[in-house]
Amino acid sequence: MRVIRQTERGAVPPVCRHASACNRDRSAPQSDVPAKMRLFVAFAGVDEELSAANARGPYEGGRATTRSRLLHRVTYDRAPMTDEQYDLSTRLTRSSSEFAGSALGAMSDGKHSVFLLHAATALEHLAKAVLATRHPSLIAVASRDNFESLLMLVGEGHQAKPLSRIRTIGAREALDRATRFAPGCAELIDDVTFLVWVRDGIAHLADATAATVDEVLVPYLKTSEELRGALIDVDRSTYWSGFTDLVESALRENVEQARLRVDAKIAVARDEFARRFAEVDEATKKAVVTAIEASYTTDMYELELLECPVCGTMALASGTLKEEFDEDWDHREGVLLNVHVLVLFTPNGLSCRACHLELNGRDEMDAAAMGDAFYLDIDERAYLGASYGEDPGYY
């Protein structure tokens, strides 16, 4: 088997690390390979060689498409930004910051329509900055007649047809795509739908009120913070500038409100559980609880069972997933041997059928000490098959 070797972009670390042989602290970063170390996997010949290796290796039956895909994906995820990527992402981030400041200033002046319009624009530009950081082409409209946009976005504008203009995606599509890199946004998109409508020209601003602003303010700030966190070296004070204290105060107040809601929900759920089982013996109680736990369906990776903080029975938690990729290196030879997928689950809701506790959103999960992310114990082959399919013509 010919292996995929490292190019001359840095010294090979001295420590050999294999995912199948080592016990790891999953909360720690999963790779000891420096960010500057790059692999450049040539498409030609990779699938053929990995097909033979997979047929003999742990992926019996052949998962060549998935495995070669992972090898390529790891190299792409770690590639340094080009000048074009950096410049476009920086311009979008700067524009987003300016619109965000204008929005919050308008809110302070009671200009509700201006706040909504500028907040919506800031959110769209920030989402596009997250995408452009990975690659400028990710903000292009995905259609067959938009090749000229791709040429210009990847720095090949001189090859585009005369008078061509860049066509980029709208606010909703930008946010949807950005959730791949900022998974925490997934649960917030519905809460900023009105801003998306404003930006995409669906909602009218004539009837904007203070109540409308209050409804979208915290979701807007939380979504912006999730996106900002997915950028490189853009701290809170730099992005929000003179409005940093206002943003932090609003988010703290939201957390406090969530804590109060959770305290009330826990008290009600505790009383409900006590009332429900007050007049039954222990054997009956155990049988009912067992039946309740067996009634949950967790046939999706986004659904997991967690212990209820009120009654201690297993409850159904919903959440978001983030894929990470763990590399197996032969550092003596400078060779990438394999890639493993790690799936990080972040809870954002809980429903207990035993005590009827319902927690909604990351704020309430954190307030109940149920919001910590953890890695799923998955069957790697089953997960990759479900995620990527069996398309033999990937390349």
C-alpha cells in the first residue's frame, strides 16, 4: 500500500499517536500535529489504493469513499487561509461590526426600523465572514449559471466573462451554511427568523415596535456571539466596540432570567413527581419508571438519554452535533495512516416523561447544569454511512 506522505511544511512531531491504541481525555484538543503541517492529497490514485487497504483493514467490505474523503477533509480543515480568504473575511467582519454598532445605537435612540435592518445586515455579513474564512466560494449561490461568481471569489476574476458580477447567498442560506462551523447557531436560527425576513425583503419595517426589538435582541446577540466565536482572533471588545458593556449586560440578564425560569420548572416538576408516585409501592414505581425510560426513541444522533436533574430517571435530550477528525500518524515516517471521526454532542433541550420537566434552549440547560457537551460513543462505520452514503463517485 502506498501511503500519503507529508510535504515539506514542518518538522514531524516526535510523539506517535494512534486513536485505536491510546486512551484520551476527550475534552482536550485531539491532535498534536501543528497547524502549519499540511497534507496535500492528490485525488488521482488515492481511492484505488485506499480501496485495497480498506478491504483488508478494519473497514471490512470497503469504505474507500468515506475513508479517502476523511483524509481529504482533514487536510482541507487544516489548510492555512490564503490572502483572498483573509481579505474577504476581514472585510465582511469589519462591515458586520459597523452595522452591529449602528444597530445598537439606533436601538438606544428608539429607531426600531433602523435597528432591525442593520442588525439583520450585520448578522448576514458575520455569517458570510465565517464561511469566507474557510473558503470564499462558500458564499456563492450554488447554481449552474453562477460559475463567474466562483471564479471571482477564488481570485480568478480575470477568467470571468466581461461585466460579470458576484452573486452571493442570502441571509437565511448564509446562516444555514455557517452552522456547519458554528453548530451553536442551529438552535437559534428560528429565533432570528424575523431578522432574516427583514434582510431578505420579506418583512416590512413600517410597523416595527419596541416589543419587536425586545423579542429579537437577545437571540440576535447570542447568534452573533456564536458566529464571532467561529472566527479567528476576533474578540468581543473588538467586534462590539463601544457597545461591549451593553451586550454583556443583556446576555447576563438573559442568563439570570433563564436561571429563574429553571428554578420554577424544577420546583413544579419535583412536586409533580412526588404527587404521581405518592400512593404506589416501590415495585410499582420502578416498573412505571422502567416503562417510561423504554418509551423514548433515540434513532437519531441528535437525540440522547440523560439523567433528569429532578427525578433521576432517564430523559430525552436533544442537541446539536459537531464532527471532529482525529488523525493516526506514523511520525517516524511522516505518514498519515488513518482518520477517525469524533462526534461532539451539545445538549440544548430536555424532556422528562416521569416528572414532566421541560428545558428549552442552551440557557436553560446550562442553568440546570445539563449543558455540558460530550463525545458520543458511536459505531464509526454506521455513522459515516449515515452521514455520507455510499457514493463510489465522490471524486
